[in-house]
Amino acid sequence: MKKNPILLLVLLAAFAVLAGCQTEEASTSLSATLSELSGLVEMKQAEQDAFAPAAQSAVLDVNGQIQTGDDGRARLDLSSGTIIRVAPSSLFTLTSNDEVEGGLLTKIKLEAGKIFIVLNGGQADVETPSGVASVRGSYLKVEVDPITKDIYITCLEGTCSATGPNGEQIIFTDGQKVTLFHQNEDGTWDSPLLGPMTLEDFEEWLENNNDGETKKYYDEGVAKLLEATDTPTEAPTEEPTDVPPTEIDSAGGQGDSSNACSQLQEPANGGTLGKIGQVKFAWSEQPNAQTYVLTFVKEDGTTAKIMTDTNSAEFYIEVLPAGGDYQWFVTAYGADGSELCTSTSSTFSKPKADPTEKAKPEKDPNKLEPGATEDPNCSIDPCSSPSCAGYDPYYCGGY
């Protein structure tokens, strides 16, 4: 059967248009679809000059912004699978979704108001006027005080962290919250404040995220909170022993090993931890200790801290800074908040993590593999070979 050259040209043009559409779609690194809109909700794409009312199912592209009024609420489903719920009087920007050490990192800038993040894989960073809040796991709330610019962060579930402008990082987990304070008049920053979530904090989560998983974590968190409140505190049978001051070494650990304090148990000193996943740190109990603070010091001097009321802590190792060598030690505190003692330090290393492997699209039989060369005859006659991009079995097969 004689081939129709006009028809072949049409087919080639169609393939070119389709290929262009696929390239444009692949280049979109992050977007969000809006739903559950109520009250005043406005959006603005990066290339637009002014906000306009948002519509159901509208798509917000990277660097786009959402703004809600006093009665405005919205849900955003990110292309990465993460869900963001925006509370009234909020303004935030969808910044980026990049491959970093340890996985996929979604970045958001919150300038005012409050957002709730339900993470589905990877990690999310929320930049605020007074520091950065991060979550690896599941549920994080970030709120900017409109007057003081203090930041209130709650971690309903998962491993969360908060880093102040001075570089001080706090790692916290289920049922805990952190406050990042605004800059003082003299230009300094107070240390972040870590503490347990209150009943009001839990109720806020349920009020803004009325789904089954949130209700499950709400019930678990409130049960633990009520149990801790109802448990009577027994008076110590003996007075705490006064601990003489000791010299602190350059790593922050205690220089005088004769001072009896918690003994670090795991991980083993000098060991190598995994690139990703949960890890457990444990130490012996210290008499009369009410809380413990773990301090991690990286080789470049950056620090991270975790507070717990037990003699162990489990968290995702990815929340620590990039791979390298670390020293860690534990400081015990009494019921009145006074420091009892600090353990000697131990070391471990954390390898640099691999980036998250991106899903491979289904193979297109008409698309060449990377590095392959098309038959030179294809440019003359697309039906000369099945490997030609314009080859169509119907028209080229002589039917």
C-alpha cells in the first residue's frame, strides 16, 4: 500500500506536540491542588501581581502563595502526597521540592498565621520569621504570632525539629512542642523552649484535622497527658547529693569521669549508624532525675538537642545535620529544673544518605533510550523502521 506523506507529516507533528507536553509536565517540581475551601481564600501564582479568589480544584504552582481571611480555611494536596491545611489569617508560599541528602525535601515559607502539615514521605521545612521548623514522620503544626513573631510548633506524631536563627536545634517528638522566640532588641536570640503539648494543643489538632488518623493520635496523646497528670509524684526518700562543678571539655561532655552520672549505653562508642531510619540512644538512669537533655555536637561545631523524661530516645537519624562525625552526651535535671550532672561524651558517625529514588515513568515504545541513536532513514521515512519515533503500526503496516 502506498504511504500518504501528508498523513505522515501530521503524525510527526502530533508526536512533537505530545513530547513537548510531557517535557513541560516533568519539569514541574511541585504543585498543590486546593480543596475544602471556606471563607475568604485567595491565591497568587509567582508570575501574577495581585491575589485573586481561589477556586475549588485550583492548582498552585511552585513559588505561588495562599492567603486566607479571618474566616478562611483551605486544604492543599501537594503533588508529593503531603497535605497542608491552612488556618484563618494566614499567608504562605510553596517554595520548592528538592532532592537532598536523605530524601525529598519540601520547603514552605510561612509569613503569618498557622498551617498543619500531614507529611507523606520525605521531609518538610517551614521557614518562619524566627527560625525553621521541620518534620520527618507525620504531623506538624507551625504558627506565627502576629504581634511578637514568636513561633509555636507542635508535633502530634513523628520526629520534628526546630532551629533558631542562632543555629540552635531542638529535636522533639509525639506530644511535644517548641517555641522559637523573636529577636531581642539587642539583636540576640533566646534559646528555643521545649515542653509537653497541652490539652488545648491536642484539641486544636482535632478541630483543624477531623480525620481518622488525627483522631487516633489525639486519643493516644490525650491519654498519655491525663495519665501523667493523674500520677502522683512520690517525694524522694533522700536529699539529692550535691554535685561539685566539673570542667566541661570542648565537646561539651564532662571532663571529670569520676563524677557519678548516667552512663551512655547505646549506640556503641565509635560506631557507625545507618544513613536513614530510626535510631535509639540509651543511658543508665540518674537518681532524682526528672528530665534528660541529649546534646549532639557535629565536627563543625553545630549542635542539636533532645529532651526526654526517660533514659532513652528514638528518632529519625535524618533530622541531624548532614553526614559526618558526632559526639553526644546527656545532662540530667531535677524536678525543680536544676542541673544534676552531665555524662561523659561518646562518638558515632553518620554516613551521607542517598537521595530518594524517583519513580520511573512507564516505558514509551516510541521513545528512544538515553544515548540511543535513531535510524538516519527515519528522517526521510518514519515507516522505515519500528524504532522510528514516528512509526505507527497501523499506517506503516499497510492495513
